[in-house]
Amino acid sequence: MNRSTAAVIGALMSLAAAAASAQTTVKEAWIRGTVAQQKATGLFAQISSAQGGRLVGASSPVAGVVEVHEMAMEGNVMKMRALANGLALPAGQTVELKPGGYHVMLMDLKQPLEAGSTVPVTLVFEGADKKRESVELQVPVKAMNAAMPAMKHSGH
């Protein structure tokens, strides 16, 4: 069985995880669902690289543009920006892509992404040796409000 077949079987068995290879592992991947006119959403996951490397790119047939982004405070304003050099993956450590932090942004969506559906996404990693590895995932779509922080209201 080749690696991509194993990855597809792994994704189908647990829908939330797919083993890539010994070098890079992607776990608990999910995409936030969208509504009809929404043209962008985020992919979140836990990524670890045995030897270290970078997440340098991504693509999906459901999106015209897919970029690796970070949310960061600039002064007192939260800004989102693409990481031109990719996201560093320190050797042996898990890097979490999560709402409000690092994430993969799917933009120019071609259709709404409904909770319960699955979206094909290819992540591209570059190892410390500069070799590139593509990891194909079948990522489950979760409800729009998944993992959103609770809004707290005070006063009347």
C-alpha cells in the first residue's frame, strides 16, 4: 500500500486525522463551515515534524487561494497576515493551528462549505534538507461556531 492510499484510509477511519509520513504528521484537522455569501474560512490542525521544517504552502479545489496565515497583535489591533516564508515547525514539537492564531486560510471559495462535509486539502512541507513533501488530507467541516470563544456580556 502506498503512502497516499494509507493517508486516505487513515482519514476515512478517523475523519479528523490523517498520518502523512514519519517526517510530518497532521492530526485533528478541521475546517470552519461557511454560509452562502462567505468567501473565506480557516483550516485548523495539529502539525508535528520529526526533523523540523516548515509548512510552506497549501491548496484545495474548493478555494481559489490558500495561504498560511497568522493572527498577531500589532499595538492594540489584531491583524491577520500571510506568512511569506511559511510556518516554522520545530523538530519534535507540535504546532497548533487554531482560531485566533496560526491557520491555513481558504479564500475565494467556490461554494459554501457545509458542516458534515469533507474537503480535500493538500499541505506542502519543506524539510530542513529543503526537500518538499505534499500531504493530501480529507478534512471534515465543522459548524461555523466550532471552537469560537464564548461572548461574555456584562451590564444591562
